[in-house]
Amino acid sequence: MYAVIKTGGKQYRVQEGDELRIEKLAAAEGEKVTFDEVLLVGAGKEIKVGDEASGARVEAVVTGGGRGKKVVIFKKRRRKHYKLTKGHRQDYTAVRIEKISV
């Protein structure tokens, strides 16, 4: 069984036992998190989308968190003596999918 969940402005296809990094959540390590915004649930050839999947829930456990790799932003205008370098590291929360219920 798999599901498509929406969190942090992104959509993820998940199965039980999957570990993934999502946008930072206000949850401590070891805490259970429930995703109520399930867009699709599928098992074999049976797929539920939209209103059919509205009662579905995905439960996960927070396994950690941190900051991702640094992304370097470099801007330059040729012949104008303009250079700008910035960096960004995105915070994330690592979760393990425990249960998908319909």
C-alpha cells in the first residue's frame, strides 16, 4: 500500500517503512506525527483519489532533523564591478512512515 501526502508545499509518495526528509516540523525526535492531507491511496490496482481518500491518514515517527547541504547563490554583472555571493542551508525533519490507514 502506498499514499501521496502533502506537507511543506511538496508532495511525497510514501510506503510503510520509508524514511524521508521533509520541511521542518515543530516536533521532537521520537514524537509521532500524523499527516491528514492525503491526496491518493493505492493498493495494487485499487486507487482512491480526492474525496475517496479524504479519510485516510499517514502516521510517522520523527527520527531526527538538521540542516541540508549548502546551496551557493552567485550573481554577477559583467563589466559592472558587481559580484554577490550568498549561501543557504534548508532545515529539515527526518521521518519514518509507520502506518497508512484508510
